Amino acid sequence: MPKEKWEGGNVFTPAIDIKDEGNKLLVTTDLPGINKEDIELNLKEDMLEISAKSGKEKETEEEGYIRKERKYTHFYRAVRLPTSVKKEGCTAKIENGVLTITLPKMELEEPAKKIQIE
């Protein structure tokens, strides 16, 4: 029977896609094997931080020896957003290992209007 390879832990920097959809930004990234409770999202000014941790523990007993092994995976990515976004109205969901974050854009002020002198 082949033995399963176990390592101490890994840190991954997942690729991020940012799509401009007019009045919102749509951010997607792959986080395979991660549960929503293990994901932390932070929005600071124009920076989005995505952090996620996952861990497994395996215990085997062979010839009177008990062996415990642990494997931890950590995902971390911080990305500067191309435009300012509102903190209110942001949503996130994870489905089939794909995290999708919707960020409503900040409404930009109207451009300055030139005033004619009479």
C-alpha cells in the first residue's frame, strides 16, 4: 500500500482576477479545500487582503508506535484595487473552491463645471 506523503506546512499566494463591471469590482481566486470559516477578508482603503488557513491531523499506530502528523496550508494575498470601493455592500461567497468577492465602487464626484463670467 503506498504511503501518503505528509509535509509540515505550505504557504501559497493564490492568483487573483479582478474584473471591472461598471459600478462594482468582481474579485475571484481559487482556495481549494478551504472552508468559509477559515477565510479572513480585510479591506483597508484601496487594499484587499485575503488570508485562509487549513489543517489536517493524521494519527497512525504501527507496531506499538503512535505517530501523529500535521499538515497546515496557509493562503495569503494582498492586492491594491484599481479604484476606491465602498466598505458597505461588499459580499463574498465560496463555491467549489472558488472565492468570489463583490466590491461596490465608490461614487466619483462629478467633474468640475466651468462657470462663465458675464
